[in-house]
Amino acid sequence: MNAIAGGGSFITFPAMVAAGLPAITANASSTVALFPGSLASTFAYRSDFAGTPVRLSVLAPITIAGGLSGAILLLATPAGLFDFVIPWLLLLATLTFAFGARAGLTLRRFVRIGPRALPVAQFFISIYGGYFGGAVGLMMMAAWSLLHASDDLKAMTPARVLLVSAANGAAVLWFIAAGAVRWPEALSMLIASVIGGYFGARLTRVLPPRVVRYFVVGLTAFVTLIFFLRRL
């Protein structure tokens, strides 16, 4: 899911919570577990970076700084507040999956924003990526489309995978340094995430994007509903 459309955390995060981990620990452990898979996807896309429509040399350092800031903010958030916020973060991610990166192309008809705003937008999106991260890749692509980076969504995919990995990498280092990871649960997911991340990137060439999108939207909507019901 992460390699093709994003949303892998909608499986791993609820699984961590169902296993009894506190929400913040579950989020941090899920990020660590999925990170090797995102690296595998990045490796699979390695020959496609030259054709990306965004300047990776500019956006990569900004993305790393934003991901680190989001991770620091997550561990500073009181547990009760994060439990309250998490269903709304899931809803935000679900809506992003539902409307997709095409939203950026549509908004361009009504909103005029120059490409100079792209680094600022990338920084704040990366903060969200380090804090929670659901649908962050699609948020990046929507911002790139809105800010005139490109109209070609497929061409932006390798850059999206690389920069999501950059944001997550910064967050992972902070979570590990802060001792926020439950290693037995994280390691049990880590090996499979590497396999899935690599072959998921390869599957983008054969899987119908519409089918994948419907599956991801349906799954994320279901998980979001469950977390809202937990608050009742």
C-alpha cells in the first residue's frame, strides 16, 4: 500500500493499538516498522529520480527538518490529547485518499500560488509526516500540483516515495533515540515491510490504479470509523 498509494500505517497502527500499545508508542513503532519498506521502494525507483519534476536537492533537507520537527512534537504531545486527535488525523488522511492528488490540479483553476511557496508547504506537510504521516505522500503530490511543479502525477511518484522516506527517516532516528519504540512489535513487522515495499513498487506497473485507490479508500474509511467509535 505504501509503495503504490500510501496508507500502510492504516494497517500497522491499528494492529499496534490492538496489541495493547499506547497510541503514541504504536505510532512511533509503526513508523519504524514501515521505514525499511519505504527504503526498499525508494531503491526500486532509483532509476526514475532523474525525471522527477521537483528539485530534490532543495526539498530533501526541508523534508528531513520537517519530519524531525513532527517527531519531536509527537513525543511532546500528552497521551490523552493524542488519543483525542488521532481519529481526526485518520479522517484527514481518508479524505486525502478519497480526493487524491488530483485535488491540487483542480484547485489550480481557482487558486494562484507561485512555486516559491513550495518549500514552505513542503516543510509543514513534512511536520505532519513526522507526527502521524497518513496520506502524507498524497498531500505532497497535491501541493506540488497546486504549486505548478507538475501535472504528471505518475512522474511525481518516485519523488514522493523518496521524500516520504526522508521525513520518516528523520522521525525514526528521533523515536529510537528517545526510546519510544516497542521493538518486539516493530521488528515483527519490519521484515515483511521490506519485502512488501520493494515488490509494491514493482506492482505499480501492472495493478490498475483505480482498483488500488478504491481498496485504500474503503479500508481507511473503515479504520477511521472504528477509531471514532472507540471515543464513544
